[in-house]
Amino acid sequence: MVLTTKHLLGTETLPLDDIHLILKTARSFREVATRPIKKVPALRGKTVINLFFEPSTRTRSSFEIAAKRLSADSVNVSASGSSVAKGETLIDTARNLESMSPDVIVIRHGCSGAPHLLARYCKAPIVNAGDGMHEHPTQALLDAFTILEHKKAIAGLKVAIIGDIRHSRVARSNVWLLRKLGAEVVLCGPPTMMPPGLSNLGADVTYDMNRALEKADVVIMLRIQLERQEEVFFPSVREYFREFGLSRDKLQVASRDVLVMHPGPMNRGVEISSDVADGAESVILEQVTNGVAVRMAILFLLAAGPEETEAMR
Ligand code: CP
């Protein structure tokens, strides 16, 4: 019941044993959400700081709910409401927060590597809740958890990840995680949104959406990240949807029991049509539900001492 890693910084470096332990622990926390009183005393007396320097709906509320369901105290700090707005550095902010003895610091930051920097300067375990265009490991773990709720195993599945691969930390974390779990991963998007060197990740690469979707067991659609684009990567939204948007017609070539996923927030009518997003194949809201259980598992495994771990046996 003990992780080998002290911090959760990314899936690229996360050992397979740790991945299995997080997924197994999340399974045991999943049912807490169905109780009339949605709380267990697993992290009573512990403190979780959520440090969010970028907007978030799902990840921030999911970490906060996860901490509360474990009976931990959670504190939310955002860039605009903190002394970062007065010019304080990230390291000074983190070291000052650490002086208040948190048990875990969760950070989302626009710069790739920000959580890794904190991990060098802080004693508390650091969780990466999304760093720039680099990694979003808890999203990939909740995606794997959701797939496993529907499929017997991930090994041997064909997973197509489609859209704005260039700017997507979700794509990177998912490729590393799903490849470790034995999936065949296909990355697909317009050439302008596919950075060089993708095949080094161990994924197949195509610009042909039909090829990516053919016999796919899981389709993960990615949001067009307009906020990270300094140049124009496609001529128009209509053209993007025609070539790379997921419609019911295009989905016909996928496996009969295909799962449609999206990390959110969705651009309906841009990367996915509403009838698919809300259709029978969609597990998009299940991903959000499962995110709480996965983050409960991560907070518990990083913050629990021997006593709390023993009490959970
Ligand atoms: N999936 C995800 O990271 O969503 P938020 O940006 O709302 O946290």
C-alpha cells in the first residue's frame, strides 16, 4: 500500500507498480460517492493546498472534493488572489505555504516543469494538476480508470487520441500511461497540430481521422486550445470540424462498443458534435465522477502515514 514515488509529477516517470496501486486504491474509494454521508476519516488532520495558477473547473473542484471526502482540510490559492499578483516568485510562494506544514501541495501552472521545480524546493509531496503543454497525470489516471470500468483490460486496446496534440498535456500523459498499460495508441490531428518527434512516444501517428477511428476501442477527443495558440493552425472552425471533429457518421468505423472520452472543457461543434458528446458511447461525465476517486487515491497514498495506511487495510 505504499507508492515508490514521493511526488506525482507525470506518467512518463511513474512506475507501473505505482500506477496499479493508484488504480486499485481508487476502486476502493469509488463507492464513497454513493454513501449518504460521503466522507471517510482516512486523512483526518492532514492539510491539502490547491495552488491553481490557471483556470480550472473539473480538476480544482475534484481535488477539493477528494480532500474533503478524505476528511482532510483543503485550502485553495489562485494566482489572482495571492501575492503572486504582487510579484512574488513561485518558489517563494511555495516555501511560504510550506511553512504552514501542508501534507500535500497540488499545483496547476502554465509553465511546463513548474511542479518539478516545487518538488526540488519543498518537502511536501507535490501533485501536478497540469503544467503547461507538458503533463496532466491525474487526468490520464482517471481516463485509464474509466476505461477499466468498461473493458476487462487496457492491454491490446486500440486508443485513438484526436485533435490538438501539439498543445495537449492530456495527450502526452495518456500516451505514456496507456502505452505502459499495453494499449496501442494512435495520435491524429491536422499536421499543424502534430509536433515533430511524436513517434518517439511509442504511438502511431496519422493525419487521417478515418484511419485513427477504424476499429478503435476508445476515442479520446481533445479540445482546441485557442488560449495556447499564438498562430493560426487551421483555416476555420467549420473546416476543422469537417476534417477532425467527431460526428456520428465518422464514428461508424470504430469498434461496436467504442468508448468516447473528452477531458473537458468541450468545444461542442468544433472537436465533437453534441449528439456524440451526449450519446450512448460517451463516458465523459463518468470521467469526471471517477476523477474524484482517483484523486482521493493519490492524496491518500501521498499523505497517509503508517497509521492511516494500517487503518485502511
Ligand atoms: N480536464 C481538465 O483539466 O479540466 P479543467 O481545466 O476544468 O480542470
